[in-house]
Amino acid sequence: MLKFSIFVLLACGAVMLFRIVSARSVYDRILAVNVFSTCVVMLIMLLGAMGGAVELFIDVSLMYACVGLVAAVGFARFFLYNGWR
């Protein structure tokens, strides 16, 4: 079941990479990057569950999720105000 979940997450990541490249608006690209980041976090957690080193992978995935959140907020603020203030 874990292998199937990893396959689904890889497929979701591939679709999001295609969406990042083919999106017309910046907002669609930001949303696709955010979804891709979420897929990567879940993929890291599943790989940790398969490998048995869950404690290490939880820390890595939480840090990646925090960086993704800060990046999404930063991009949203940048494009909301048309540049840095």
C-alpha cells in the first residue's frame, strides 16, 4: 500500500510540474508550487515510513513544509503589492 501511495504522489508531482510550466498566470504557478511542495512533504514522510527512520524524516518534512509556507506567503505578498515595499 505504501508503494502505491508513493506512485500516486509521484504522479501528482509530475502533473504539478507540468502545471507550473504550462500555467498562464502567476497565481496558478504559485498554487501549483504550493501543491507540489505538499506532495514532496508527504513523499518524504512515506519514504521515512518505508525506511524505518521516521524520526529523522519527520523533522526534514516539517522543515520543508515551513519553508514552503514562508515562500508561498512571500510570493503572494510580492505579487499582491507589485514588488517589494
